[in-house]
Amino acid sequence: MAETEKRLVEAGAETSAEARADSLYGLTTALVRAVEVALSSDDAARVRDLIRPLHESDRADLIGRLTPHQRLKLIEAAGALFTGEVLAALDEGVRERVMRGLLPDEIAAAIAELDTEDAVSVLQDLGEPERREILEALPSENRSEIEESLGYPENSAGRLMHREVVGLPAHWTVGQTIDHLREGAEVPEAFYEFYVVGGRGDLLGLVPLARLLRARRTVLLRDLMERDVKAIPATTDQEEVARVFEQYNLVAAPVTGEGGRLVGSITADNVVALVGAGAAEDALKLSGLSATDIYRDAIRTSGGRFAWLFVNLLTAILASWVIYQFDGTIAQMVGLAVLMPIVASMGGNAGTQTMAVAVRAIATRDLRAENFVSVLLKEVVVGGVNGILFAAITGAVAGLWYWSLWLGIVIGAAMVINLISAGLFGLAIPYVLWRLKIDPATAAGVLLTTVTDVVGFLAFLGLASLFLV
């Protein structure tokens, strides 16, 4: 048994790109194989020895790499090593399946170890009955804080913030503050600044730790604090939070509730995780997918993708209907059927480029009502320039291929029309969806593909029916 593990570890230590990548993390391919061997032999003590040195995030990654059956065996064998931090670090799809195999009391015990924002991230995607059952199993103090955070809108700063903050009165001195921080009572494990509050908990200012450490003990906080504070209302959308951090190069920011009352803080590590998750989510949304697809079972994954595939089917039928209107034209000149996918494909690709720029600009607020027209005109010009260049290329190729000057002119003109429309609608569609409060990353792709296909086919076949048949 030990010899088998040894051979597995040696085999996994080969000098390869995978091995070099593994060396950056505590979790290696060889370790995963060793854990699988220990699980197959029901050696719980060996499993604990293998995973004990791992960081909580690496333990979560390990669980994600295992089969559903192995995951439950590992959690059972891990015992106290399966902490709340491990539960929170699990991929959303893996966590959903793992929690189905745990009792509410077991989940509550793990969540009780977490900071409020991590507990909220674990609970917010559950159904109301499951969430309520777990909340009732929590200690009353934890439950009230989590329920208050869950009361804020989904994807808001109130869901993202740390509730554990340092708020001190303005009349305190630096010496009193340092003594208070040393006592450790109600002080977060890590923070970059603390906040000065009034009698009702309203935010007055902040003091960076570096400034506090350089000041004399007799200096009052009111004389030391920064009054121009970028406070974030708790109802602010998380994407807007990320933009504020990027715009002002923030490391931390206070979060305020009604009446300017200090209710929490957001730190850069929260925002980094948010930006990474948001970028991945938007990339998947462009294809109508979910970030959890890789971990979902086949039936649920199929159901999740069916809706967008069905929409694509409807748009494809629309494009086919347009082609059908020109079936007589196509029958008289077979070359049209060969060439028309080129026009649609070029328009689709050009539109996707513009749409990607538009979605990114909307997310960063670089695309606004004030500059929409100028940006739209620019994209139309770009589409026109590229349309003329590719019209010359495709027109020449098609004309020589079928030895027809007019065919080259028709496909060239259709190319110009479709690339201009791709620039126009590639920007306009995501912008209009955003103004209608519809996520452009989700819906823009299907609509844009329909437009470029329909315009491309109409332009090419319509011109062909006028000048070639």
C-alpha cells in the first residue's frame, strides 16, 4: 500500500509543464493521486495526514478534482479539517452538490466559523427553505448579522462587505486607540484603516494605520483623520464597487447604511475575487453558459443550455426564412449558395469584435449617453473601412472564381453593407439592453448574430436578384 503511493508520487513528479505549474501551489497532481489511493482503501488517517498541510483553498480545489462519491468520503475522513473556509472556497457548483450530502447542523457549524460576507456567499444561492433551516441552526449572534446582510439586494455592496470593522469616537487619542487595538476586542484579524464615527454610528472620517503609528499618543483622532472619504452605500451594485476601487486605487473603503451609518467595509481582496469571477461569468454568458456547468450533472447542464440553444434555433429559422425568399434566385445561380456564408460570417465576426468592446466599455462606464453617438459613428466608420478592404478582396476572388464582374461587385457591396451594420448593431444592441436593465453579456450575442445573418443574406441575395438574375 505505502509502496503503491510512493510509485504514484514519483510518477507524478515528472519534469513537465503540469508539474512545474503544480509547484506554485500546495496541491499537486501527485498529492491528488495519493489522496485517491488513500480514499480507495478507506485509510482516513492517511487522508488527514495528506491534506493537513494544505491551505483551505487548496483543500477546496482537491474536493473539486474528486468524483462526487470521493468528495463525501474525503469530507467524512477530514473531520475538523473540513472547515468553514474550505466550504466557502469551493466552486459554486461543487459546493451545491457537497451541501446536499451534509446535514443542516453540519453546514451551520462550518458557517459559524466564517466572517459574515463568506457566510452570505455560501447561503445566498440556496432556496429559502434550505437557507432558513441552516440559519435556525446558527447561534443567534451569527444569525442576526447574516440575516441583515442577506437583507441587502443581491450583488450589492451590503452582501460583499466585512461587518467586522473598527469604528472609534473622534475624541479618542492615538494612545487610547493603540491600547484598544492591542486588547483585540472586536478587532478584525486584518485591516488597513479604521473609521471615526459619531454618537449615532455615522461615519466622520478614517485614519490609515500607517498614519496612526507615526503620530504621538496625545493626538486626537479628529485631528488625524481624513474627512474626504469614499464611502460606498450598502445598496451599491458590486460592479460599481469594483469600478470605484479601480478609479481611485483603493485598498479599502467603508460601507454606509441609512443616514450615513457605518455598517461595514470592503477590502481589495474582495474586489479582486469579484472582478475575476465577473470576468469569467461574462465570458461564459456570451455563450449562454453558467460558471457551474463543469460541475453540474448532465441533466441540469442540458436544461440550462437548452433555453439559449432554442433561441438560437429560432434565429436560425428566421435567417433560413430570409434565404427561402430568394430560393428562385439561388436556383438560377448556384454560386450564390457557395458565397453567401462568407458575407454572414464576416459580419458576425466583425459584430462580435464591436460587441466585446461595447460590453467591456459598459462595465467600466466608459460608454455613456454623452459619448454614445460619437463612439457609434466611430464603429460605423471602422466597419465601413474594413468593409471596403474586404469587399475588394472577396469581390476579386469571387469575380475571378466564377468569371463574373457583377458577382464580384454584388458580394463586395454586400460585404460593405454587412460590416457597417455589424459596427452599428454591435455597439447599439448591448447599449440598448443595458439601458433596459438587461445584462448585455447574456442577450447581446444571440441578437447580434441574428441581425448580421439577416442583413448579410438580405444584402447579398437582394442585390443578386437585382443585378445578376
